[in-house]
Amino acid sequence: TLVIFSSDNGGVLNDGYYDDAVEKIGNHKQNGALRGGKYSIFEGGTRVPFMAYWKGTIQPKVSDAIVCQMDLLASFAHLIGTKESSTDSENILDAFLGKSEKGRAHLIIEATGKTALRSGDWLYIPAYEGKNFREEVGIEVGNFPYEQLYNLTKDQGQQNNLATSNPEKTAEMKQLFEKLRSKDYTVGVKEVQFD
């Protein structure tokens, strides 16, 4: 039996559920060292836990392969010998089974209608207008009127924006983002009104 454990994206304490979480949190950080949280384009809002267990088939290990829950469709279809019907799902079964360190090459991530690009060790967030802080839940969402570039292997907490100091990588990531997402990446994106 293949067992998959994962979750929804991003931690949040007070999202309309009054369960004393804010009062009882103490020193605990619900997103660990990750910046942001639910509603955020930062890792704290888009990264999710993902574990796979299959006795006798998957050997215990930690992987840095980029995987996405939507890839379960194509991967499981391949596993059982059928075709999937989704164009967004990729067959990365070997990554799920721990047989390969190679997952997706690139992944467009999204939070509150805004998108960014994860590619290898890098995360590129284009410029967005709007508030950067969602006050009712106390979370930084990642809206800045300038580009952001982070090396997540060296800076998982996203404290060092490399967009200005590494213009070549920024240009490379921007070009790839616009190829995958389009140059008009803000079309249809509305400023989320935080209550």
C-alpha cells in the first residue's frame, strides 16, 4: 500500500477560527524558519509537507526534488498503466518513489492570485502592487513593487533578495517565468482586499 501524507499550503493561526491558538502559541512558529504563511507567495505560504511510504518499495530518505500535488494524477496513472487527462500534471513517479532526485524542472506557484516561479534552487517573484501585510492574520504576503530572487538552498527563510546583486539570474528567471506564465502576468490579478 502506497501511503501519501501532505497538507494544505501555509500555516495561519487566526483565520476566522477562534480556538485560542493566538493566545496559546507561546514561542512556537507555525511555519518554522520559512517566511510568510497562508496567503503568501513566500515559501511559508506555498511549501507543503510531503511524505510517501510504501513498505518494501520506498527507501527512507529526504529529497529536494520539486514536486507538486497535481503531479500525483499523471504519476499514479503511469503507475497503474493508464493515461491521465490533465495537461498540468507531470509524471514524476520516480521522484515520489525515491528512485530519482529529479522532479519538476519548473513550477509556477500561486497565492492570492499572484504567481511566481520555482526553478531548481531558485524562486523568482515578479513585481506586484498592493499591501505586503495581511494584518488580520499577521502574515507578510510578498507584494513588492520590485522583483525578488532567492536561492532557497542557501536562504530558505528568504532574507536576502538577490534580484539586484544577481541581474543575470534575475533576467534568466524572468524570461522563463514570462515564457511559462506570459508577459501579462498581472492581467486579471486583482488586489486582494484584506479586512
